[in-house]
Amino acid sequence: MESAQSAVVNVIPPTAAKISWWGRNERKLIPYVFLAPFLIIFLVFTVYPVIDSFIMSLHDIDSLDAGEYIGLDNYIRLVTKDARFGKSLVNATVFGLATVFLQLPLALALALALNSPVLRFRTLARMTFFMPYITSAVVIAMIFRMVFEERYGLLNGMLGSVGIEPIPWLRSADWAMPALILVGLWIWVGSNALFFLAGLQTIPEELKEAARIDGASEWSVFRNITFPLLRPVTIFVITLGIIGSFSLFTQSFLLFNGGSGPRDSVLMPVAYLYERGFNNFKLGYAAAVGYLLTLIVVAVTVVQLLLFRIWGKD
Amino acid sequence: MANKTLSRRDFLRISAAATATTALAGVTGLAGAAPMPQAEEIEILEWAFANNRIIWQEAVVEQFFKEQYPNVTLTIENIPYNDLWDKLQAVFVAGSGGPDMADIAIHVWRRFARGEVPFWALDDRIGDEKDNLVDGSALAPWRANGEVYGVGNEVNTVLMYYREDLLSEMGLDGAAPQTWEELAAMGEEIMAAGDRKLICMPDNTADYLEQMLVQRGGNFFDEEGNPVANSDLSAETLAFQQDIVNRGIAMLSPGGDPYTEQYYAAMKEGAFLFQMGAPWYQGFMKNNNPELEGMWRMRLLPTWGDGVGHLSVQHGGTGMAITNQARENTLEPAWELIRQCNLTNEGALLGFTLQNLVPTYTPAWEDPSFLQLQDPYFGDQLPAEWNFKAAEDMVVANSNPDWQIMVETLIRLAVAPVLVEGANAQESLNAAVEEFEFQR
């Protein structure tokens, strides 16, 4: 027994005073070492710009100089005087409504079609509808600039073949937003349909079978079983759609040749931020646009989620 | 930080240091019977946006610059037009990451021309050569706070171009109309002869409005920098554009402006028979519609009925500049490259033969190769002759740091609504200037 005890004593490490600092703290520090690469990048490229741009938004900057501190003047001017910012929010809202009321029903209908057992070449069809989503926004904008061209465009050519006069899609304040919405439909209906399709495939077939055996019509099955069970996907898609509407930039910017469309008809908040910051060099003001836009998107999303919670309780 | 000036003293100091280092190294080498040391390898990075200018600068490097600086390598990154300005702005704000040199378009230069200018001032280096340059095209556009920060190589005389072949078929002479009113009258004849139009009026750029306005004595800004884009003259000019569109003489530019694929398609089709543009625009015509070689002719701009009007107007142009982020060992070769491109007969004439751009360096004008060059695209006309005539009566628009805001506002609230939707020209221009005052 004694010899056993002395053997134990022999394997005990030297006294604490001889253990290195790293040895004593290794277990505590190792997780932070592993996290460090991400944290450093996050701090440098996210946290620092977020803080710095907020400070920038409190300054009047119109050159490479540091600018003059003006407190909340940029925000006050944006909210109380800047009609263009207001117009950009209205445009984003219109596009968002089109997303909810046009894009999503079409996406759902497409998902139902793609989920149909009678559809042949289902994988090819899914891939085809998903292609616009993974196509470069620049390429899409360039193609649609040609499609919408008044004189030589594909769309007016087709409309002309049935006797419809050429429509100035990109030139008229009345037609610019419909043109942008059409592009949005082309890009996002397919990808949203895949979200719905994923949701449809999680709904147990037995539920629908049971309803049908009880005499429910297909419409009744959809209305009472399929659609309610798709609620999480619907919330997800609508939330993404609304946020996407407020952050839309590339498509509108390129489709309208770097402009905001006739009479600002397709001016989007991010495009306005870009215009003020990069074209006009009003960096402080552009930073304020960014912050205000973030607040608005957060508020809209919170309201939306609250409404969905109420819907969920029903 | 104060504006940096690349003075003679700076260059002397750098050159002396380089020379001393080389000499010392040479002596050491001889003493040790070691191989001669190589000159320091220097890489200059330049950001540019125009293929034709890149070809020209690389040709200058290959033919002349390399002899003097065999140890210097020039790398030119070709960056899309709009991206270039965003990237430059980002690196200037960041204070690092920028190139040693940049090609800067006149219109964009203005946004860098306030506060601390992020380029080296070149006045001391240009020295007396300034007397050999066309100031309005070579230096004035890149001047800020009394200093010159870039050198432009081209005299951007806007000319009128017309389809000689199609007009001849109609029994018309494109060189005949001397005023815009006479040109509009010719437009009636063209319209009566078929589906073709006189000219395109762009609704997505204010280029034509500015050119026609400045040509007849107006401006977007007065000399004190006040906005005057809603002057009576401006309203009359825009109303004239609207009138010829409404009468069917002119068409709206396919694609919105004269730089789109749709516009070049219409040009190829012969949908319009006249267009305006600076010499650099001739490159766009040739690149996009080479098959129209020999069919176009150039001429001076028509004046206005009241006898007022210059025969040409300055439009566009690009200058070479050294950024304030240039590394010290690149300063001297960078300046030397600018000098060889812009302030030597060889560089200037190379630019002319490659690009049809009339050099701003006037001694090059004496060279027979410059005077005698014929351009087959324009029926073997002599570009030098026409550009000389234009340069004699070329007017330059007043510059302003807020020019970009003004142009964007005018397109949005005046040019497009007036030409496309038939809005009133004066009211639209008033609204645009009011909005400009808010936005600036």
C-alpha cells in the first residue's frame, strides 16, 4: 500500500510554481484562440465599419477631409425634408407588396406544380426555374435592358405581333416599376418555389389522404391542410422578400443605366445611398441613409413577425 | 494633410539619392570585381478604364519609355468606368491600397477636386511646357486650388458627323445646313423621304443639352459657381430638342444615350443620319460599326439662328495623374511617363494615330504626319484639319465640383420628362435647379 502511494506521488507533476503561465491558463484560453480568427475579422471588417459609419453619419462630409460634426442634422434632414428618400421608401414598399402579392402566389403555384406526381422531368424543371436565381445580376440586367428596349426589344416585338403599340418600359415613369417587378418575378419566383417545394415535401401525405377519404375536395385539402402547414416557409419567404425589397440595388441600378428611372420611379433606398455617397461624395449623409434604412427594415420585420405570431395563434 | 506638390526639389532629391546609391554600388562592385549591380526594379501600377488609352500608353512605354527606364514595369489595370471611381474613392478615404497613377475622366475629376486633393500637383514639373499646351483641354479641367493635378492629352472638339451616302441618295448635302434651324429643315426632308430621322436626342444623359447650350453661350453654372441651368437660353435649347422630337424629325436615343448597344444598332441600321461627338467618340463609332467605314463625314457644329454660337464645344477627355499614394520610387518614372505621353511629339502623335485624338501638345501639330493623316472611316477626310477649325472656336463649359449632382438632377427632372413625357422645359429646369440646391 505504501509503495503504491509513493508511486502515485511520483507521477504528480512538479509544484504549481513551476507550471508555465500557458499551462495554467491553457484550458481557459484555448476556446478564444480558436475563435480569434473569426473574431478579429469580425471586429475589423464588421464592428469597426459599423461604429465608424455611425460616427460618419453625424458629420457633414463632402470631400476627403474629416468633415464637420453636425449631430443629428443628417437624420433630421432625411426625415423632414428629403422627398427623394421618402420616394425611395415608397418604391421599395411597392416592390415589397408586389413580392408578397404577386411573387409568392406564383411561387407557391409553381411549387405545387413541381410537386405534382404527374410532372415529368421534374429535376430538369426545378433546375430550370432555379437558374435565374444563380445567374449574375449584371447579366440579368443587361439581358432585360435588351428585352425591354422600346424599338428593338423582344417584349415589344412580341406585343407588336398582336397589335399592341410599343411600350416605353424603361423610359416612362408609369412603366418603369412594372418592368422592375417583372424582372423580380423572373429572378425570384423559381427560388421561392423551391422553398415552398421543400415545405410541401415535409407535409405528411397521410393527413391529406385522410381528408380526401373524409370527402374533402382538393381545394379544401390545400386550404385547410397544405397552406396552414406551410406557414413557417411562408413567413420565411415573406420576411426575406420584404428585406430584399428594401435592399434591392443591382437590378434597378443596372436596368436603368445607373439611374433612378424617370422621375425617380424606381429609385431604391440603397441606390439613393450609393448615389449620395459615391456619385455626390456626401459620405456623412449616405451613412445616415444607411442607418435609417436599417432601423426601418428592423421595424418592418418586427411588425411582420408580430403579425405572423397573431396568425399563428389563429 | 496639405496638398502634395511634386516639386523640382523633390525630384532632384530622389534622383540624387538614386544616382548616389547607384554610383556607390557601382564603385563597390568594381572594387570587388563583382558583376555590375542591376538598377532597382520598379513597378508602377495604374488604374484606367479605356482600352484605347491603355493601348496608347503601353505603346509609349514600349517604344520610348523602356529605353530610359528599362527597370520600370508599368501595369495598367483596366477597370470598368463606374467601378474605377468608386474604387478610387474608397482607397482615398481609406488612405491606402490605391495605385501609383490613374486615368481620370474630366467629369469625374470634379468630385475629387474639393478639400484635400488626393493627387500630386504637377505645375512645377510641367513648367514652361504649359505654354505649349491647349490649356482648356490639357490643364484647366484638372486644376483645383490653383494647382494642376493631371494632364489631358486630347483636344475634345465636338464635331457633327453625318451619313454622306444616305443623304446623297436623297439629294441632300449634310455639310450645307449652317444653323440648327436649317438642320431641322433638312430633317423635314429626311422624314418626308422615308423612315429615317435627322438625329437622336438622348434622354438619359445631359450631354447633348450641355453641348448645345454651351455652344450658344449658356452654361449649367456661371463663373462664380451659381447654378444657371434654368436660364432662358437653357429652356430654349431644351424646348428646341423637344420640338424636333415632337415633330418627328428627331428620335429619342435608343437605350437612352449614344453609348448603348441599342443606339449603335440604330446607327448601323441608318435610322438617323447626324450625330455629335468629340474625337474620342469616333473610336466608339468605329469599334461598334466598322462596316460603316467611308459612309460618315465630319463637319463643324451648326450655329443658332440668331447668329450666336461657337463652332465647337469641349466635351469629355481624360487626364493622367499621380495619386498621393504613389510610392516614392515610382514618382519620377510616373511623371516621365506622363511627360512622354503628353509633352513630347512622339507620344502625342502616337495618341493621334492610334486614337484620332488631336493632341493638346501644340508642337506636335507641326508634324507632317499629323497634318496629312487621312481617315478612311470619314471618307479620307483630314481629322487634323477639321479639329483645327473646331479648336479655333471651341468653347469650354464652366466647371463645378457639384457638376455630377446637377447633371443627375437635370436628367431626372428636366431632360427625361421634357423629351419623353412632354413636360414644359422652363418649369422642369426650374424644378431641377431647385432640387439641385437641396441636394448639393
